[in-house]
Amino acid sequence: MQDKSRTPRVGLFATCLVDALRPNIGFSALELLRAAGCDVAIPKAQTCCGQPAYNSGDDANARKLARQVIEIFEDFDYLVAPSGSCALMIRSYPELFSHDSALADRARKLAARTYELLSFLVDVRGFRPVGVSCKASATYHDTCSGLRGLGVKAAPRELLAAIDGLEMRPLEGEETCCGFGGTFCMKYSEISDAIVAEKTANIQATGADLLLGGDLGCLINMAGKLRRSGSATRVFHAAELLAGRAIHAIGEETP
Amino acid sequence: MNAPSPPPEDFRARAKRALGDRNLKIALDRTTGNARTKRAAAVAAWPAFDRAREAAAAIKDHALQNFPYYLERFERNALASGAKVHWARDAKEACAAVIAICREAQAKTVTRSKSMLGEEIGLPHALAEAGLRRVETDLAEHIIQLAGETPSHIIWPAAHRTREDVAKLFAKHHRDHLLLTEIEAMVASARQELRDDFFAAEVGISGANFLVAETGAICTITNEGNAELTTTPPRVHIVTAGIEKIVATTEHALQLTRVLVRSATGADLTQYTTFHCGPKREGDRDGPEEFHIVLVDHGRTQMLEEMPEMLRCVRCGACLNHCVVYTKIGGHAYGGAYPGPMGAALTPVFDGLMETRDLPHACTMNGLCKQVCPVDIPLPTLLRDWRAKSFRRGFEPRALKLALALWAFVASKPALYRAALAVALPLMRRLGNNGWIAKLPFAPGWTNTRDFPSPAKRSFLAQVRSGEKKVGSGEKK
């Protein structure tokens, strides 16, 4: 049952994208959560939050995966994910079980303890990185699910302000969607491309060395467009910088 | 100016064509960019906006929760004021009611001030079929009437046209045939062009922004004064309005106006806020002799059951101006009377979900439309609900259903999922070069215009498992 000791037990939900594409974000999250005084576990049965099914209208399969996440994570004090999008999906689980009060109740309890990583570090743990430096200029894109779904706006900026040598530059349209939208970017790839082209033009106009954000889906969309348009802007998840693990940017060959 | 071509058959084709239209992009950026800047300034200048927005949603909800009561009250008071009230269940009945009144009035020329409900029920087409000469008096509607088009925005129907386009259109069609460059001169030219028709028309048709139950009045809010010239000089005034326009009181209408106008144009008020209450009375100097109100259901009673929040919509256009999809493809790509997020939520009601299932899917779910909505309509939720309905009814492509089923099967078996990743990741890496994949066979949509980063050699969980990081598994006993 739930441990009520001072050290919170956090279940780290890596998200399927981080798991498959960029483990460095998972390790960064792990180190940050530990530095913030959490007892972190990484349940090995975790896969995906079910969002691709949910956003496609496939409620039955979304429910199947939601149930799995609930079973794996409900005994932790917190579920933390390095993604606003997946955290918002988990916060939305209760509405998937409106016909099943027992599961709806468990979904509500989990939703109440589910956080996006950066806001968890600041709002729940009052954490700031110590002794991290990065001599570079950077700009920040607010990913939509975190920003409008979970109200994550100040937390990443407060954390990044504690990095020594990092110069933050304002991004025109920082709250405008990058055009990723999960399955949207595949189904309507031409519209998605028109949206991300405007986004990356704004990013390039900042002249910043780095683009940072809190959701890997959006980050690979923007990074992939920047790369295709010949930009040298390097793209990281904010957690990688905060954990001092920003060595190889997205698309830079990792060992 | 080319004659309008019939729209290509599906959303994707229309969107693709719009994306390739550079002129459209210029027009959309100007109009929506301006609208966003002005709205933001108006909201910032009024600290009570958020509270007014909550109150506005509550005002609409109150009217909708007491729908029959307020509609009947409106009808009673409207009849008492001398108005004639007609009820129409659908678009066909609504158009038939309007045409019958026009015939009765022996009308030849009908002036019309902008009404999206009119577009929704296909009134322009119905008037033409009935042999009536229709004169659009709203400046933007005048523009698109000259161009033979349909509106592409619910506030600025000609949002897809640049002022340079309009100058050419006026030079070709206006009697003065002048190629003008100044907006004031173009407006003056249109005013001159329309002047005679304002007074020649036997019937004037308008919409309504509000139906006020306590007085039986209808309220229009406009900027050009064309609505007053459409509704006052002709002998007969016909109002067409969706029944969701009902509000309990005049005060409620005015409260809604405060958030509606700021959200639409960034102004505090429109130039004209007019309450029309019945026909000309004895002693009145002007006004129509007959005043007809056509109340249209057209799916609204069904919406009250299925998505009541959508009936709050006050048609301000803020969700269009802030939508990353609308601002790229414009209104015509949506293929219905209403474009953008609110159009994507409404059009399946009018035109059928099967035919319009692309609309709720062509959305990134970024939530900005809900944030800027002056009556807090949860548009992303409504669009997701349409997706779920479409999935349940079997309208989604078989390939997608199979892919989702396969993926969910694997993702719900963690051991299988881990094994599949262990095989897939190295295979996928072989497609890459220097950390990037330029061509993904299963996602050409992505790699046609973007690179895709090579995945990790081994997944995060595989690396964690093999003890590269010692952490607990946190598993249940």
C-alpha cells in the first residue's frame, strides 16, 4: 500500500516515444527526480498511455491501455512522465470509465497523482538544479498539452533560469502549436508541414543555439523540420539540459 | 477574376489546393493576424474578461436548460409586438417559409444582411431558384457575391481575398469600373453601387445575434450600417435565426455582446447594436410594415441531447482566427457553411458524419480554440467525441482499425512489447544515416517534408533492465 514516509515514491512513466527513441530523456528524468528527493521506480510492465487510440476515437483500445497503466502505477505516491501530452492523457482516464464506477474511481485517484516532470519538480518538490552550466543561447516552445491542458508555463522557465550560462531568448508564437498533434501529423501531413514550417521559421529567427521543450513528440517534429531545412539549431528536452545530460542533441548519433 | 470552380470532392484535395495558394496565405495571415492582435489587446484591457466569459457561458446554459420555456415566451412577446413567427424544423422548411413570404410580398429584389444561418440553410441558393434577385449588402458578402463564392469566415466572409483582389473585382463589376487602391474609395464605390437597391428592395432579410425572450425583440450587432438599411426601408423584414440564439433578457444579450465583440474584432462594441421589436407602429416614421421571424431548428434539438455546449456558440470567429489548421487552409477547404473548429464540430450535424469525418480529425487538439472561446465551448472534446462516434459507427478506414488493434494488442502485453521493440529498433536504425532517417516506408507523410531521428539502439527500459542503471522496479508483490 501507499508508503507515507517523507520520501515520495514516484513511478516514472517514460512514455513510449522516450522509451523507443530517446532513452536519455528517461535517464535525465530519473536523475532529476532523485535529486529532488524522490524514491524512483521504473515499472517494467509500462508501454504506452493509449493516446494514439484515444485520439483516433478507438475508446475500447484506449481503455485497455488505460487500465494497464492504472494497474501498474496506482500504488505509487506519484506518477511522473517527461511529457505533458501523456500526463494529460492519464489525467483524462476517468472519462473513459464513466460506465464503470470502480475503475473510474481508481482512474480519478491516479489522475490526481499524475504530473508532468518539469511542473512536478517545481510545483510539488520545489526543486532547482544546482551546479548545472551550459554556455549557449536557447529558446523554449510551450507544448500545447502541458501548457493548456496542465497549466505548465512558469515551471520550465524557473528551472532553466537556474542553469549557469544559459541565455534564454523569447520565441515568437511560443504558445502556438507546432503541428505535431500525434496521429494528425501522419494523417494530414501536408497541413502539419505548413504549421511546423512557420514554427521553425520563428525558431530560426531567434538565432538561438538550442530549441528546448517538454514533449518528445513535438520536439522530433520541430527537429526533423529544422534538419530538413538545413538549420543547425540543436534540439533537446529541457530535462536533458537540467540533468546535465545534454551532450548529443536529437538526431546526433548516440553511442 | 476567374469564375468559381466547383469544389474538389474531398477535404484533403481542397486542403491541398489551399496550401498551394500563396494569395490565400497572404489574405489569411493579414485577417487572422490582425484579429488575434486586436482580441489580445481587448482582453488585456478588460481585467474582468475571464469573469464575463464565465457569466456568458452561464447565460447561454441557462437559456438552453430552459429552452422550451424561453422559446415560447419569445414567441408570445414577439406576436404581441406584431411580429409573425414561423417555425422551421429543417433547412428546407426554413427556405420555403422565406420564399413564401417573399412571394406573398410580390418581391422582385431582396436585400440581405450577412447571416451565417442563411448560409447554413442554403438560403442564397433557394432565393435564386425562386427567381428572386438577391442583393448582399454586407461589404464582404457583396465581394463574394460578385466573385460568385461562398463565405470563408463567419465574421469576414471574404477573408480569403486580399484588398488587391477586391480592387480588381470592383473594377470589373461596379458601374464606375475604377481600379481603386484606397480602402475608403473602395468602400465608397460599394456604397454607391448598393444605394439604389437598399431602397428598391421589397423585402430585407437579416439574421439575429440574439432572440430576447422577455421582450420578443431580436438583436443584431453590426458594423457597417447595412443591416439597418436592409431591415428598415423595405416593406417586409424577414429574420432568420437558429433557435439557440434565445436569451432570457435584454441584459443577458448585452452581457454576451461584451465578450462576443471583443472576441470577434477586439472592439468594445460594434458600431450598431439594434433591437428590432415588431413592425412599424402607428406614428413611427419608418420601419417595415411586416416583420417575420423564421425560427430554425435544423439539428439543434438533436444537439441539445448530443453536444449541448455547442449551442452556446455566439459565432464570434475567435476559434477560426486562432486555429493553426484554419489559418493554413482557410474556410473553403472545410466544405461547409461554418469552417474552423466550430465548423468542424457543427458540420457533421448538418451534412452527416460519414461525409465530413475528416473535419473533426483534421485538428491537432492543441486546445487554443477552447481557451479563446468567449463561452468556453470544449471544442477539442467535442471533436474527439465525433472521432469516437465515427470509430464506433465503422466510418474509419479498415487499415487504421487494424493498425490500432495490432498496436494495442502488443502494447497490452509488456513482454511481447519489449521483444518487438528489441527487434524493431535495430531494424529501424538501419534506415538511418548519421542519426537521421530521410525516408520512412510506413510514414511517408512525415519524411516527405521532415527528417525522422534514428531510434535508440536499445530502448530505455531495456537499458534500465540490464542494470546500466540500478533502480527498483516498483512492482506489486
